[in-house]
Amino acid sequence: LKEYHTDKIRNVCLSGHTSSGKTSLVEAILYSTKVIERLGRVDDGNTTSDYDPEEIHRKISINATVIPIEYKDCKINLIDLPGYRDFISEIKGSIRVTETMIVLMDATSGVEVGTEFAREYSEEYGLPRLFFINKMDKERANFSKVVSEIREELGIRPLLLTLPVGQEKDFKGVIDLVRMKYVREEGGKQVMDPIPDELNSEVEVAHAELVETAAEGNDELTMKYLDGQPLTTEEIIQGLKQGFIEKRFCPVFCGSACNVQGVHPLLNFLVQCAPLPTERAPWKARKPGSEDYADILCDESIPTSAFVYKTVSDPYVGKLSYIRVISGAIKSDSSIYNVNKNKNEKTTHAYVIRAKKPENVHQLQAGDIGALVKMEVTTTNDSLCDPSFPLEFKPTILPSRTCHMAISVPSKSDEEKIGLAMHKLTEQDETLNIHRDPEIKQTIIAGMGDMHLDVAISRLKSMSNVSIALIEPRVPYRETITKTNADIYRHKKQTGGRGQFGEVCLRLEPTQDQEFEFVWEVVGGNIPTKFKPSVEKGVMEAMENGVVAGYKVVNVRVACYDGKYHTVDSSDMAFKIAASMGFKKVFSEAKPIILEPIYKLKVTVPENYMGDVMGDLSGKRGKILGNISKGKKITIEALVALVEIFSYSRDLRSMTQGRGVFSMEFSHYEPTPPNLQEKIIEEAKQRKQEET
Ligand SMILES: Nc1nc2c(ncn2[C@@H]2O[C@H](COP(=O)(O)OP(=O)(O)OP(=O)(O)O)[C@@H](O)[C@H]2O)c(=O)[nH]1
Ligand SMILES: [Mg+2]
């Protein structure tokens, strides 16, 4: 790959529903531009983009893969995104560093959930988008139906740039409506023929619309068009570019990735009409310590700044920090200032990377995408700058984790083995978290959905060689009391020699907002003050281990109001035992209850699913707090017990065909209903039996 300057770089991401053919289209582009001689196939596990063992095995993309290609003196950095929303951390970071989005659609299925998400992403980052209607060769492919769905279901103004010649097994190639040629690709080579007569009338209509739309591009073109003068091809391209960047319409292309058709018109458009890195909306950055973000333009001639959008630990080259250069240039064998970490980093090697293959370059210009290797302190979302020009770019905001499971490993020593692997995984993926929860004594893995966790577990297994299983996590229930109770407890043991003696009178009162309070009300030295810490310790130990079902006790005030001691037999140990046993006794008779964690759930779905989602939430003992409409979507807020929503990501997906998204956040503890309480106590008893 040559070195490219900003005006010759295009950054383009491919988004769309899973299985719409993004990875296959990238493969077709590589074949058409002669980077590869043999076309790989997703089903054979030999595509350039899906090279990760997990991707090959599952036949889906998991990583956002950068694939630079060269076409007509330009470098197009394609980023092949995963279709599954579970891999949102890969998706969002990468969309941010591009200027154009290609939304892939399957000609046999039209608008799908993934298409709607692609639309949302492009809107969030203000990217102009174009559609590529793929799989035109497949049985039941229907071009015009998909185009009308773009218009009706997505409410987007489509503009046809190509028309298919034939459909399904008769699909032969496309009409390029800009150049007005019949374009076929044979062995990746473009063959241009005159437009077949039988298509003339259809093509005329489509071309007329294209010219009219291009003429809206600027006043000069509009005048010329209204004067009845024909626009040249260059003028049409100029007008299309302007309209595309201003998002006045969405160009629609069609083709077949598997049969390599429709690729050249798409590439021509990207080179001629896609915004340059300098033509996007400005980046937002602030001076370190400042609150306000200002606009930064992509510009080669100002000091260097770059944004780290992704981190990968590569088995061969080590840690790779993927960057988008925003201004100036990043040079190999130099150094750069990490603003977030306030530290200089060496840039031993700057790379451009095609899928898994890094290639050393002398420098990366503003607008380009590449990677730096073995950065010491740099992590995703950091800004790298010329020290005289320190800027902090806005971090990528990711949704909160929605899926929690527990990891079970065969032995304690295995747990240590997976530690390093866990660290590597979570370093690359901000949406993945693995931590030990001391309260429920389990290792918890949290992420964006069951596919996300499943992939993470597979990776952990292959990195550590430990057989790991996912199990439902325990619920961190709590115990408390509902009435005040007081009693006396005597601990006395006589086993020859020195005995043990301690007597405490404890009073337990329920409290509202205080987890625990200990009060010493003993007067007249009935228990010498030196034993006070032991009594408190005994109480705390009992609270930690629970009384009715082994869960932590909260919301009690414990008063030790009297007691007795023995000059010889009393000891710290004796009083600790007395307090601990006494606490349990008084607690059991103070109408104890079990509390369960309640989470605040925010579920966003298309309006027509509102009834189903609310009904389901009520069935899950949820309390609906309210809802807010925004466009055609509605966000429902509800309070739901944690135990009911461990599998909510799966439930919501099947209820809404994947259209719903949600976030959850801990709210408070509430008493569990009595029937569940009995079940919890029963389960605790069983667990205790199994343990002993
Ligand atoms: N008939 C036909 N099949 C295609 C075409 N393009 C892709 N496919 C098939 O569709 C399936 C999915 O293709 P991918 O390229 O993996 O789709 P993707 O959009 O990358 O999917 P994700 O990575 O999961 O988001 C594979 O079995 C491909 O062989 C096409 O043009 N025609
Ligand atoms: Mg893919």
C-alpha cells in the first residue's frame, strides 16, 4: 500500500443486518481490486475479513475489521462491522472514525432489525449512508420491493444509482445510471456494454430522476437544468456528491457479493462522491482541564492529533492501538503525547492493517486509519497529540451492560489460570466486565447479550485451556427484621481447666436507612467495657453470614443493654460467641424477612410492541413507572426484581424480533413475596446440606 494524503482517503463502514453480506461484499471488493486472486466464502471460513477463529467457527463477524483497498488513486478504508448488536463496542467505536456508511440489505428480506439499527447508528454520528441491495442472484430476490420498503418502512428518500439486469438466477449485472452503461463483472474485471433495448424505458425514468436530483446539488446546476441544458457526467457527479454529503437522499446500489456483480459502480461512487475526511462534520475536542468542546477539522497542515478507537491484543505483534489520525501525521520511530494519561509514548512502528496483516508505514496522514504497536499506557478512547497541541477527543459512549452470568470453573487453580485471559479480554472490550462478587461468592461476567458472553467464554477457554461453564448467578438477597425483639443469651462451657463464660442481653430494632448500628448500653460494669469490641465483632460476623438463609443482614440497630461476666472464665472469644449466637436467636424471633434487589429497567421498543412488553413486565412482578414516546419508539421504565430479569435480553429479543433494547441499573432492596421467601429458605437449606 502506498502512502496516501488526506484528499485521497475515504473511510467507509459497512453496517446492516447479520447475514446481509457485508463480509462477502468486502471479499468481492478485494477480488475486484485484485488484492486477492481467489474469492473466499463465509461458509468456507476463508474470507479476508472474518479471520478470527470464533468468526470462522460461527460464520458471523464479531470484530470490526479494517480493510484498506486502492481504487483510482484513492485509498478506501473499509470497515466491516458485525451485524449482531451484542458487539456494539466494536460497532460504535469504528463508525465514529468513518465518514460514510454502506447499509447492506438482503434482496430477499428487505428491511430487517439490523437495517434499522444501522440507520440509528448513522444518525447518531451524522454519517451520510447509501444502500447496497445484495443477493440479487438469490431465489426470491426482489429489487423494487426492497426499494419501496426503504421509502415506506424507513421513511428514507432512495435514489437509484444502479438497476439490476435480471433477477434471481437470471441476475447478470447492473445498469450504471451515472455512466449509462450495462456493467458486468467477469472474473472481477469490468465489462461495459450498451444498455439492452428492453430496459431502455425503465432506465430512462431512473436516469431522469437521478439527473433531476443531481441538479438540486447547487444553484448553478439547478439553473442549467431548468434552462433545459443537459448536465455532463462530471456535473451529475458533482451534484450527487453535494446532495449525498448534505444527506438529502440515500443512493441505492444493487448487486451480488457472491457472484461479484455491482462492485465497480459502488467503488466509483465512493471515490467520486463520498465525503473526504476533511468534508465531515468537525471532531469535538477540548483542551485538557477545560469543560468546553470545540471543533477540530481534519487537516494535514496543523499539529498532530489522533484518537484511539480500539485496542486489540494480537497473538503475534502484541498490543495494537487502532487510531484515526485527525490532524497532522503520526510518524513511525517517533514519540507522541498521550493527553489522557499525561505521558509520552514511543511510536516504534506505525502500521496500516488489512484484516490481520499489519504493514509498516513511514507515517499515517490526517484522515487515515492505522495502528500503533506496544503502547505502554494507551487504552481505547485516549487522545494522542503533539505536546504543543494537547487535545482530548470525546470518548465513545457505549450502552450499559445488560446480561450477567456466573462463571463456573472446575477448581481454584483454574481460576488463577483464567485471570490473565480475562484481563486481556476486558482490556479490548469495554462492554465486557468480569469480576469477583464477594457477596454471592461467584465470578460474574457481564456483557451485552448471550451471544456476546458466549463468544467471550469460548475465547477464555481457548486462551486458558480451562473448561469454563456459564451458570445463572445467585441473587444477592439480604435479610432483615420487621419488629423489635430483645432477649438474653448465655454462652457457658466447662471442659475441665478454664471454662468459657459470657452473657449478653441484646435488643434488635429494624431501621430504615441505616444498614447497621451498634449501641452499648451496659451500665454498672455488668460487662466490662474491654469486651465491647468482641461483642460487636460477634454481632457483625453473624450479620455477614445471615440467619434464615445465609444472606447478609441489613437495616438493624443492635443494642447490648446488659449482661454478665465471670472473672476467670470470661474472654474475648467467649463474648464473641455469646454475641453471635445471641444475635441469631433474637433475630429469628424478630419476624425476619428476605429482601431482594430491585432494578430500574428502561426498555425501548417500537410502539407496536408496547402492549406485549408491558404485559410481560407485569408477569415478571414489574412495577411500571411510566413511558416516554420519541418518534415511533417508546421507552418504558419499570422496577423489576433482579431474579426475574437474568434472561431479559433473550426474552426481549424474542418478544420484539430483536428490535428492543434495554438498560438496567440497581435501584433498591424490597421484601420478597412470602411464597418466594419460602423457596429461598428451602434452597439455602439444600445448599448447606450439599456443602457439608
Ligand atoms: N446467494 C447469495 N448469498 C450471499 C451473497 N452475499 C452473501 N451471501 C451469503 O450470506 C451469508 C452471510 O454472508 P456474510 O457476508 O457473512 O454476511 P454479514 O453481513 O457479514 O453477516 P454478519 O457478519 O453476521 O453481520 C453467507 O452464507 C454468504 O455466502 C450473495 O450475493 N448472494
Ligand atoms: Mg460479516
